[in-house]
Amino acid sequence: MSNPTGVRLDQARCRSYGICVSILPDVFDLPPNAKAARLLRDEVDPGDVDDLSEAVRACPAQAITQVSGPE
């Protein structure tokens, strides 16, 4: 069994672009008028690992980190 893939979000770096939410809406949320996105969970499903990698690359603020295991 492989380790789960975790995700971290640096809310101090986040600038509310919302790209992460458009890529993984089950993992990221951006409430109205929020200054930063928030995590809905700290692990991604195995089928979402490629999308998480895309979110990490696409984040202009470089606020998302993919980690081996939960946060």
C-alpha cells in the first residue's frame, strides 16, 4: 500500500487567485471575500494526484505544496 499524498496550503502566501479551486474543488475552497483559499482536506485521492501536481505548478503565489502523507 502506498502512502497517501498530502497537500499543504500556505495561507500567508495565498493571494486568492482561485486556480486551485478550479482544478480541485473537493480539496480547496475560496469563500467569498476571503483573503486566502482554505483546505477542505489534507489528503488527495490517488486519482487526483496529477491534478494536485497541476495545482502546485499553476499557483502564481506558490502557496501549495504536495507532500508524501497527510499534513
